[in-house]
Amino acid sequence: MIAAEGAIGDPYPTEPFEVVIEILSPEDAFSRVVRKCHLYEKWGIRQVVVVDPKARLVWAFEKGSLGETDVIARRGDRTITAQALWNEVDRQLPARPA
């Protein structure tokens, strides 16, 4: 899914957009995700975030490496935190039995 304030190209983006959020699935190889992050960075995307919903961890990809973060996206003085994400997930989705 792609969300943007302006046009993104048709049928695929033709210019880098502001943020990419990769959500890991159980089948994802972490090395493959890191390679994708490098490609996003090379394309000029300013914010690349990787979210692991199972472990409830978030990493930011900056300057060629991943580091754990508590911020999913930032724009001006507005911030979306990992805790806000997990709170919304808990609110929207029923709890699953362990």
C-alpha cells in the first residue's frame, strides 16, 4: 500500500516518497528486508521503517544500517510512535489466545 499527499505515478511511483514502512511477515528473511531497505535508500526515500508485529519491535534504516527506534514516522512537529501503533493495534484487533 502506498499513501501520499500528491500524485505518485501510474501505475507505480515514479519519484521517491517520504516514508516506507516494511511490515515483516513470518516468511520474511531479515537479510532480504535489509536489501530492500538499501534499495529504498538508494532511490532517495528519506524514512525507511521496519516493523515486526510479532515481536512488537520497530527499526529505522538510516545511513545504511538498521537501529531499533520508538518512532515510526516524523513530519515536522508530528510524530507517530511505536507505542501509538501498538495501542491502535490492540484497540482494533481482538486479543489472540497464546
